[in-house]
Amino acid sequence: MAHTQALHKMLGSLKFPHASFRTGQRVLAESVYKAVSTGCCLMAQAPTGIGKTVGTLFPLLKAAPGQQLDKIFFLTAKTPGRRLALDALEVINHSAPELKLRVLELVARDKACEHLDKACNGDSCPLANGFYDRLPAARAAALESPWLNQASVREAALRHQVCPYYLSQELAHWADVVIADYNYYFDLSALLFGLGQLNQWRVAVLVDEAHNMVERARQMYSASLDQSQLKALIQTSPEPVKKALQRLDRQWNALHKVQPAAYQAYSAAPEKFIGSLNQCISTIGDHFNEHPQAVDGTLQGFYLEAIGFARIAELFDEHFIFDITRREAGGKRILSRLSLRNVVPARFIRPRLTAARSTVLFSATLNPRHYYADLLGLPVNTAWIDVESPFNHDQLDVRIVSRISTRFTHRQASLAPIVELMAEQFEARPGNYLAFFSSFDYLQQVAELMAQNHPHITLWQQARGMGESERHAFLDRFTLSSQGIGFAVLGGAFGEGIDLPGARLIGAFIATLGLPQLNPVNEQFKQRMAALFGAGYDYTYLYPGVQKVVQAAGRVIRSQSDRGVVMLIDDRFAEHKVRQLFPAWWRPETSTA
């Protein structure tokens, strides 16, 4: 309490950490300040390059004393977003050294845990044994510095032999700003939301790259179970766990035995199966309590997945789909995967938005508004702003190449025209380009033909399952003096959240509309979206697809001195309903030649 009171006194006189605001940044900052002052939710579509991170954090810090904010939660979809938030807060801290702003970074358990092969109890993990006895000293050591990023928390935790993951969660009570993944606030069992409710904290929430929220929220409220895991556990589990697993397996077989097709969706959750699953959960839990030192990692993994599945089943309504996917497993054996898929997460997200004093969701791509309002359950008093871009259309040459179709049925015919188009542009203006495709197979086909027909053009490719070091190596190829084309899959690691300013990237070829794959699951989503909102195709395919295209194109222009080209390769880009989803400052020209 004393720390918060002292901090609020200093925040009242906090100055903007830069000499001046960037174009659009002041408008964003003022809108955030008004939102928290009036207690409403804000959706801010703000372009790349205006400094959104500082432009949202600074006004909330300024508003904290007047609004008596206890915490600010900065939520991100990916690791680069956490780094940007840490960098921005470091700038603010350096501009006001007397501030002593406590900044905490929360990471996922698998990134913080020192003993992933052990259960989280004192009988299994040495860092859990005596945790609460050593916690006060570890917490005091960590709080000697206001900068509580992952590395500093880990150092303090290991010095006092406590778990870094759980120490970081304890430190949330003492932090002023917490930087974490979306799920720390929006998930069904979210730590930050739970602490906020329990302690009646007055919080403001920032949601970075909020165009990711729909898909991420769906994942948070979905669950699946695979029968192969159950079959393997039956072979290795002790009595009476084995009997409970066998009963569950019989119920599982009964589900898919009468199913005529390999895939089928259902409008109700399987009640008998869920009942058997709950009995199985109880039996496994009793086993763990009786044998804490003999916890099997595979059984524990299934146990946690089963609990998650059962919890989601309790929430099932018309905003969910239950489906069964069957497959042959050798001989006459049939196995299946059961999935509870959330289609519309609005009913779960809305209470989290309204629980905060203010929630600000911001991104460069939040079009169309009704899509996000419907799927995220935005409160009726939500304010919307579309921050004017600091860029003008002269900086970005957007060309729609409508003579080429990248539809699956036309893919083979598209290869040679795409290769020649890319080569012509590269010859006309040598430099660094990104080329985006709908799949690794399509990418590989174009890359092979490019290498064959134009071997003098340097190419490098995204590979399946790239690790962090491999992703860094891919990006390191884009230098101020290099020339070449990097091939990537749209919607993957290189389609958003990367910064290649100036000559590091001068153009992008986007040879796909970005539409999600046409498959039975997405077709079920389309049917449900049509029933709920009357726009099944748009909500399932068009909006998510074009959003990825605009994000990828946004990698080209990163500052007011940048100049570049984006080639949108597909005839469908010329359609009015697609063009109206483009940024307002674009002036696309269609080429049919």
C-alpha cells in the first residue's frame, strides 16, 4: 500500500518519455486516457509505426492516481509482444528513474519450470518441497529490484531454491504492471483475473495485437481427447486406475461405433461419456493422493486434459460444437479424437472485459467492427477509434495481380506466372522481399521453380517446425546490404510481429487470400456462424483470411521514410468486399496484363 501511494504521487508528474508524440500516437494516448477515465472498453485500430505500446502504457500510468488503479495488465499473444512491452517500460523507467515502477513478466509454465519431468508437489519436485518456508526470503530478494523479468525472477528463485514459475505468480501481488500472455487473464482458470476478483483490485487491461483474440479465445474454451493416449495408459496403469480407464474406453467406443462417417459434428455433448470421464478423473486423483512419489508424467498429462475436457463440457451450449474424428489404427481397430470446439467465445470474454476499470484492445487490423463485437462480446458502450496512419499511399505501391488465380484447382497453372512476376520485380528493384503462400507445399513448388529458372536470385525458406534460433537465422538474412527473397507461409511466424525497417525489407508478394483451409471443421463453423450471424462465409473464411494478408503487408512499411511494394496475387483481391477490408490509406491498383 505504501509503495502504491508513493508511486501514484510520482505518476501524477510523469512526463512523456520522448521529445514529442509520433503522428497518431497522441490521438491513441488521449483515447486510452478517456477510456480509463470514463470506465469503458476501447477498440483502437492503430497502424504500425506510431508507437502503440508506449502510446497505450503511458496514458494508463498517468491515469493511475486519479482512477486509483492497483495494477495494469499488458497482455500479448506472442513472445515478441512481451519484449516490446518490456522495452517500452524500460524507456519509461529510464525517463523517470525515481519512479521505481515494479514490472513483472509472467511466462508459461514450460518456459519457467526447472523440472518439467516432475509433478508440482513437495514429494516430487525439490523446488516445491518447503516452497512456502523459503518463499518470504525469495520474494524479498526478487523485490530488491523493481525489474521482475523472467531472468531476474529465475535468478532470485534458484538462489533461494524455490520454483521460478510459482514465485513469479506470487510476485503478481506486488507488481504495478504485469506483462503476460492473454490466457493469464482470459482463460477459464486465469491467474490474473482470479487474483483481481479475490483482492478486488482496480485494474486496467491492455490487449496487444487484439486481432489474435478471437482465435486464441476459442482455443482457451475448447478441449480435445485422443483415444490412442487412453489405450496406451490402459497397458501401463495400476489397478484400480486401469479399470476406470477401461470403463471410459468402452464408453468411448460406443460413441464412434454408430458413426457412419470419419468425421461428424453433434449439437450436444456426450453425457454418458462425460459421466464416465468424471469417475475416471476421481479415481486417478485418488491414486495420486495415495502415491504422491509415484506420479507418472503421461498419466498426469491425461488427467489434466480430462479435467479440462470435463470443465469445458459443463459450458457447452449453442456456441460450441462437439465432434468425433475416427481413424483406422491397423487391422480392424478404430480410434477417434473427441473435440469440444468453442465457436463464439463472447459469453466468456465479456465478463473479463467488464471486470476491469477499462480494457483497451488494439491492433493494426480490427476490421470489420461487427466481427469483433459479435465474437468477443464487446460491451455496448465500447468506444472505437481508427487512428490515422502516419504513412501515405505514395510510400506503398499496392498492386493487385488479377490475372493469376491461386485457388487450389489453379495452383499448378499459377506457378510459372508467379515466378516470372517475382523475378521481374526483383530485377526492376533489387533488394529484400518476403513471399507469402498458403501452405508449405505451395511455397516449395514456387521456390523450386524460381531456383530453376532464376538461379542468380538468392532464396531462403521457412521450414516446418522452425525453432526460435532457426527463426532468428531466417530474419538475420534480411540485412541493409543483402538482396533476396524469403519464402514464408501466411499466418506463420513471419506474417506479423517482425520488424524489418528500411532496406531490410522493400516488398512483399502475397500469393494467397489467406482463407482458412476448407475442411469439415471449418464448414461446421461456417454453418454455425450463418445461423448465429447470417454471415457464415465471411466470419469463417473471409475476415480471418484478409486480416492475415493485411498483417503480412504491414511488414513492408515500418517508418515514414520507408518505401515499398506489395503485390496481392489473386483475382479475388479485386472484389469490392475484399478491397473494403484493406487499410484506408492504401490505393491499390489492379493489373490484368
